[in-house]
Amino acid sequence: MSLSILRRNVESTLRQFLNKEASGGLVLMVVAVAAILTANSPLAEGYFHLLHVYIGPLTVQHWINDALMATFFLLVGLEIKREMLDGQLSSWRRRILPGAAAAGGMLFPALFYIIFNWNDQAALRGWAIPTATDIAFALGVISLFGSRVPASLKIFLAALAIIDDLGAVIVIALFYSAELNHGAMGGALVVLGLLCSLNHAKVKSLWPYLMLGVLLWLLVFASGIHATIAGVMLALTIPLKFTPGTPEAIHSESPLHKLEHHLQKPVAFVIVPVFGFANAGVSFAGGSVQVLAEPVTTGVAVGLILGKLVGVFGTVALLVKLGLARLPPHASWGQMAGIAFLCGIGFTMSLFIGLLAFEDPGVQDHVKIGILVGSLGSGLLGALFLTLFGRRPPAAPDLCLRTQAPFER
């Protein structure tokens, strides 16, 4: 085989991998393992030192968590807006099952965490850590099962995770903001008003939005509200040109679709892995198994594993029992339990909330261990249930994410 043919084959394989939506989750799994190995190797000192090196006014870790992750939240905001206006969450009938399941999947993990940390006022600040679902990780696991998992369940999981992301954004804005700088907040509102004016004037070029978005980030950062919220605020002002009945090929040229398309690969394969590598590293040197019994660690792990199962699966079962919804087509109760477990993979957003909730490095390590144990346990149990109850769906026309609502009555 010639060198040129080999190169073309490698490029084709890489392109296919990058084009798979779940590939980002697989990359994140590798990065998480690499971070843990690095933090417990001879490279550990350099690893932790690098994260605390100042570049201008911020450390490397703060640039990653406050600036790079604003781009991640921009993509999250774009996905939320698109799905709400022009996707699988575009009507209340489509929203009821994943929406209620997402709400239950946030409430019960928080309750489990609170139960384990009831007597520690400081620890209660971390109640929101196990409420998050990492969509990339979860879809990465479910992609391994191919056609053994009905497409309707993949749609349900994606819709639930998007609503979960919206809930996480609201929680961060309301509960994890510092003392507010009203002057900077006022400036941010003025910039947000300018962005809305651009939208109202039907400005289609992305550059004015992005330039004002940088200014918005600076003002939100100075205001005391976590700077990543600026990404969501910017996303909601990006125009989505949508007329009911218009073919996808036409309205997919909107500024929102273009920006979302350009951000997907950098976020999935650069920004989120960099965040994961910078924040997943936890050193076990001098530690012991007793750390697993720490209330914060236990609360996070149990919240992710059992809280998500009870919240998601219990809510779906209740709605189906009451006749308010039906299981997604071709899905079994065993498979739904597997999906509920997968919702307990809370890696990226859980780590992010944990860093906001606690400043003490020791407590942060407890949080990270809880997240790693809870996410690993949830992933393994989810995979086990999907293996035991997996089946090939009956022959039927392919489900279309845009035109069918698998959770409608």
C-alpha cells in the first residue's frame, strides 16, 4: 500500500470519527483517565503547578474554566434555543416526558446529597453537583450499543440532557454567583439590549454578535455572575431563521445553525477535553478508602447513581401510569432503566458546579472522587441494563429527529 493511499485511509477514518456525535464522549473518557494517571505519576507536580501559573490576570485553570468554558456554554445555549424553536422540544407535547424526567433527575439527586450532608451547612453548598448529566459521555456510552438501543431512546436521552443543561445554567446563575457589581451588571444588560436590537433588525452577520459577545463576557465576569453565563445570554440573541414548513436545507443557513456547526468540533474535541484534563486530575497520594465514606463524596456518588435512577425512571413510570405519556417507541422498561442510569454520568457539568461550590482543594478532591465513582457506577450499570435488555427494534421506517415526537401520546 502506497503512502498516499495510507494517508487517505487515515484521513477518512479520522473524518468519520469526528463526524460521529458521540465521539466527543469517547475522547472525554480517554482524557479523564489520562488526567487521573497524570495526577498520580511523577508528572503530578508539574501538572498541578501549570494549572496555577498566571497568564495576565488569571491562572491557566481560570482561563480554562471561565473563558474557554464560556464557548461551551455558548454552544449549549444555541442547542437549547434550536431545540426549543425548531427541534425535538418545539412543542409542549414533545417536552412533557423528557422535561418531567429531567426535573425529577435534578430533584432526587439533590435530595440524596442533602440527606448525606444535612448536618454540615458548608457542605450543603454542593447540593447541585449530582444534578447534572453529561450528554457527551452518556451518548458516547449509548453509541456502543448501536441498533440494540431504539433510536427513540437516544432522542429521549438527548432531549432530557438538553433540558438538564438548561436547568444547570439556571442553577449556576441563581445559586453560584458572587457578590454582584451592579455597575458591571448594568453594562452587561446594555450590551444584551444591543444584541437583541441586532436580532430585531435581522442582522445576519455573526461578527457583530461575537464582538459584542466578548464585551458581554468581560462585563458579566466583572459583575459577579459566573462569566460562562455570558455564553448562554449571547446564544439566545443569535437569529434562528425559521418558518414552519420550510425545508431544513433552507433554514439551516441561519446564523444560529452556522455558528453551532462551526463550534461543535472545537468544543467536543478541544474545549471540553481540555477542561476535563485540567479538572479531573485528583491525586490519591496519602489517601485511603475512608475518603469514600466522606459525606460529600458519598452524597455526590449516591446522588448520581440512585438519585438519577429514582428521579428519571420514577418520573417516567409515574407519567406512563397516569396515562400522561407513553414509553418511547420500541423501548422496554429495562432499557428505560438503563437510560436512567446513564443520566447519572455527570462528569463535565458536575465538575464545573463542584468547582463553583467549593474553594477548598481538599473538598474539591472529595467532590471529584464522588463524581468519578458516581459517573463510573452509573455508566457501568447503564451499560449492564442495556446489554441485558437490549434488542433489535422491529423493522420500521427510520425515526426522524425533526419530524417525529417519540414521546407524544
